[in-house]
Amino acid sequence: MLAQKKTSPFLLGYRLYVVAFFIFLAAPLISAGAFAFNDSLFPALPWQGFTLDWFFSDTEPKLGMFHDRRLLQGLYYSFVIAIFVAALSVFVGTTNAFLFVRGEFPGKNFFYIMMVVPLVIPGVILGISILVLASDTANYLEDTIDLELEFLRPGILLVVLGQFSFIATITSLVITARLKKFDETMEEAAFNLGASRARVLRTITLPFLRPAMIAAGIVAFLVSFENFNTTLFLVGSEAPLTITMYDRMAKVGSTPVLNAVSFVLMVGSGLLALLSILIQRDKSAQ
Amino acid sequence: MQNKDIKRLTLILLFAPFALWILLLIILPHIGMVVLSLKEKVAPRVYEYSFANYLDFLHEPIYWNTLLRTGSMSLLVTALALLIGFPIAYYIAKIAGPRARGGLFLLCLIPLWVSDLIRSFGWILLLRETGVISNFLLWTGLIGQPVEFLYNDAAVIVGLVYTVILFMIVPLVSTLDGMDNSMIEAGYNLGGNGFTVLRRIIIPYAMPGIVAGCIVTFMLSAGSYLTPILLGGKNSSWFTEQIYNQFITRFNWEGGAAFGMLLLLFTSIVIWLGLKLSGQTLANTVAKS
């Protein structure tokens, strides 16, 4: 509508701008992915021919990512952390959705803002504040009752808690938005037909929320997987992939094996994102 | 009566996870950080309460210069992200056809699913001396020898704008999407030109989205660690780097906690000012996007 009112050179220029913007968006991702297939020891031009060595080769100097033990270990730890963070965040996100959509209690608006706040705290601050509290508690217990609690020291548990502290906000917002659209007469109908509270929850309300819960879980998984800022301060000896890659970049410099990891991660998160979109689309069809 | 008890019990059960989360992972850690930042080491394992860590910050120009630099560069990044992102969001929400709209929106989201590290890595490969852009310019003959585009402020800003722009576009698209096209048409029919319509109708309508986008972009930019370090190199002097140095390199947790509080205060004040100046609240901006 509006487009027709403007002169066409303007629209053409506008379109070119949009295209240029998407080239800007794609460029670093393409360069990060493409050099994984370059048959060279450095991720740089000129192009030396196609190779899959950086994925599958088992000999130095071109040790492929699937034979690189430290990278695989990082991938494994990232996976474990992301699963726990996603499960925990979806659970708390769901209880929060019920709390804020159905619950009536004093100070509800204040608590709602408290729920959003973790999203606007810099990740670095979340990391150090949790580190400080956990270490203080551990030191205190050690000094007073001589109790050594290993899990309060930097490690997987602290990484999970640190990431959960702000990812829970994201899942809460996603699931709350879905619960707000729920038609409560459906529950009433089930009650009138004699269903118990638990049964209504299981057969009516939770199935309605399921697409949002799965989508929120996928988002939580991906955000956890790619998190660096919060993780950096809480990491122990079990370093997740982003930390391992950063170490490699700082110590060895950029090598094409990092491009191979980038490529695999991009394909993996692309597929997960696609899955969450398909689930969301299903939801709108219902 | 029994029903009322059940309701109350449900409420308490639902409140428990929320309370544990906010109390144990947000409120208590921040209180712990404030307390720690007010401690001063006077002898090994002996501490006194004082403002020494904050005074250190004031007495050392490098520290507050870094904070000011981080803040001003983040404001610049936010402004650039808004300027570059607004036309894109407008195109997606209002000009693109209904089928292209979904596709373009998804394209916008793709970099969101890739970690900061990979995005910066991609920029390094493009910008460095042996990188793609330098090679391309050599090939076209525009430059005679390889040029280093990395390790300067421009590279940091490009990388940061790239990292945060999606968080600007997404809330903008969702607010512009809810805007009725007839409002824009009415503006034109009443004799307004493109600029007046933009200034008097579109921007006021999109304000919640603009504020939400600006808050998140500013916060992400000021709190980012990887992009300034990887793209700016040794001279990036980003404030998060100072926090990391205090904590991990110098093992001065008291100083690091004070720096963390300062960064938090600084970003909160900027966000609060932004909300006040635009007449918005946190609940109707960030929470909605």
C-alpha cells in the first residue's frame, strides 16, 4: 500500500539497502563456515581446494574435530549443561506462568518486574555475583563447621545455575504469553464433566502449553549452549565448548578446526531453530 | 473453605520456585557482591569495611576512563543499531509481502542462534590482514598491500552492532506489526509528507519497541566481553575486561566486585534515564518483546 505511494527509485534503493543488510548479516557466518572446507592450514584465502579433513582426519597437523578429544569433551559438557538448564528453566518458566497468569497476590506487579530484571543485568555481573555468593558460603561452612562442599566451587553446577538465572526469564515470558491465550471455559467444561483438578491439568491445560514449553526449551538449550559471559567466571575444570574454543583461539590462534566446529554448531542450531518454528506453526494451526 | 485452602497451597507451591530463583540467584548474590565490594584487605585474611575499592576507581583515571569509554561506545552502538535496524524492521513489518515477511524475519534471527564466539571469529577472518576483505581489495587493485582492519575501534563497533542488532529488530518488528496501515495512510491523506508521517505517527507508535530494543542493545553491548577483546585486541579497554582482570588475573575479588557494582549502577542509570525520557516502563517494553 504504502510502497505504491513512494516513487519507484526510492523503493529500489530501499530494497538494495535491505539486500545489503542481509549480506552484512550473512558474511561472517559464511566465512566462519566456509573455511572449514578449505584444504589449508590457515582459515584464509586463497582457496586451496575442497577437503573434509578438518572434520574427519585423524592425524596431525590436520586433526579433524571428530578426533580432537578436548573439543569433543567440550561439546559433551556443553550438551549436559544445556540439557539441565533447559529442563530447569522450562519447569520454573511453567510455574511462573501459572503464578502470574492465574495467581492473585499482593505485590504482583513488583514481582513481575523482578522476574524480568535478570534479562537486563549484564551476564558478566550475574557470573561474578553467583561466584562470590557460592565461594563465600563454601568458605564460611569450611571455616565454621569444617564442611567442604565441592559443588559450591566453580564447576558444572555453578555454570548451570548461572545460566539458569537469566534463561528462566526467557522461558517464563514465552510460556506466560501462551498461557494468557488459554480459554478458561475449556477447564470449566472439564470440571463440569467431573474431571479432577490433576486430570484437567494433565489432559487440557498442559497439552495446550506443550508447544510453548518445547519452544522455550529449545531456546533455553541454544542460549545455554552459546553462552560465554556468565560461564567464563563459573567454569571449573569441565569447560564447555565455547570456553574450549576461546582457549584454543587465544593459545593456538585461529585454525580451520574451529571453522569445522562453527559449521557443525551452525547446522545443529539451525535445525533446532527450524524445529521450534515448526512446533510454533503447528500451534497456530490448532 | 477447603477450596480456599487448596488455592492458597497452590499459590505457595507456585511461588516457591520463583522465590528460590530470584532470592538465591539474583538478590543474595548481588547483596554478597555489595558487601564484598565494601571490604578492604588490611592484612592477610583481615578485612575492614571501607569505600577503598570505590576510591581506587576514582583515583585511577584508567578505570573511570574505561567505564566512560565503554558507556559512550555502547551508546554509539545502540544509536547505530537503531538507525540501521529501523528501516529493516519497517520493511519486514510493512513493505514486504505476507510471504516474504516470515522468511525475512527468520533470516534476521539466524545469527541469534550462533554463539558470540563464532560471530566474532567470522569477523576476524573477514577483517584481518590476511582476511577476505583485504584480499578482495588487493584483487580489485584498490589497495597496493594487505591492510589490517582488525584491532581498532571501528572493528569493535562493527562487531558489536552486528551482535546486538537482532535484539533491536525483533521488538521493532513486533510493535510495527501491530500498527494499523490506515494510520499511515491517514497521515498522507492529511497532507503529511514521508518525513512528517515518520516523525509524527510511526515513531511515536513504535516507541515501546524502540525503547525495548535500545535497553537490551545497550545492556548487551556494555556487558559484552568477547567481541571487544577479540576484535579490538589489546587496546580494546572494555570495562568487563577490567572486571575479569581484577577477578581472575589479579585475584582481587574485592576490587572486581566494586567494578561489577559500578558497571551495574552505570547501566541501570542509563536504562532508567532512557525509560524516564521516553515515558516508558520496564514492564511494557522489555517484558513484551
